Amino acid sequence: TEYNDDEILGPMIADLDLGTYMRAEPGNGFLVGGTEPDCDPLEWIDDPDTANPNRTVARFEAQVFRAARRFPTLEVPSQPKGIAGVYDAASDWTPIYDKTDRQGFYVAMGTSGNQFKNAPIAGRLMSRIIDKVEAGHDHDADPLTYVGMHTGLEIDLGAFSRLRAPNAESTGTVMG
């Protein structure tokens, strides 16, 4: 797919000094996430059903004000907008894009909240896995690859397998 000027939203930006990352969203929106800076307490929960699914003013202001420091003309809404929720993390914080042991059931999980910027490519990787496995390919024995449409580089989809060895060199954070 080729992009036209109306569809180009700009790059994903990470600012580790402020502990935030962001990207534009269609419809004049802006997605902002945090990199778990030391000033933000981590909130681990055992049961996601007990999590507060609502935006909070404190979290909203922390993220949006950080973005506004890098984009002074950013219009900050007077009340929280957007979505809030929990995210899952694999033990090494590398996502799992794979089939499961259950026929016809596939997962894109363990994304640790940092994959919002990768949703388009994650969809393409999952499509490749699903199409080939449903056609009879044994992705466990012979991991598939995907060639990036813009880079031409080959991506080993075995790196995202549920059967892969965890990455011992991972930082154990949203930054990978």
C-alpha cells in the first residue's frame, strides 16, 4: 500500500527524558503513553477484572503535560479524553504473535503497552501467520518470515513465537 500526503501522520516519537512516547492519530488525535519513568509508580495487578477502567485526571495530566512540553502548541483538553486500561507483558516484554494449541485460535499478546505504534505491522504479521497456518504450514517446525513492505527487510516471525526462549538481554521494560 502506498501512502498519500493526507494519510501521513508523522513519526512515532519517544522522549525518554520526559518518560513518554506519542504519535498522531487520524481525526486530529494524539496517542500518548508512558515509559515507566522513575517518577511514576508502577501499578501491578493480579486480576485485570479489578482494574479501574476509567481515565484518571492525575494520569491524564501527567502524560498530556509531558507531551505538551515537547509540543508547546498542543491543545490540552480541559478534561481527560482517550482510553485507559491494563496491558499484559510477556516475561521478556517481547510480544507474542502466534497460533495457539487450539485450532484456529491466534494471539497477539504480551505487548506490554508499547505496541500501539506497531498495530499496522502487527496486523500484517498476524495475517501472514493465519493465512499460512490455515493453509497447512507448520509455523512451529518452520517459522514463517515477513518481508517489510517499505524496507524490504525480512522479519523472522519465530522471534515472536509462544515457544521461543525468552530474551535474557531484555531490559524488562516497555522499552524492550
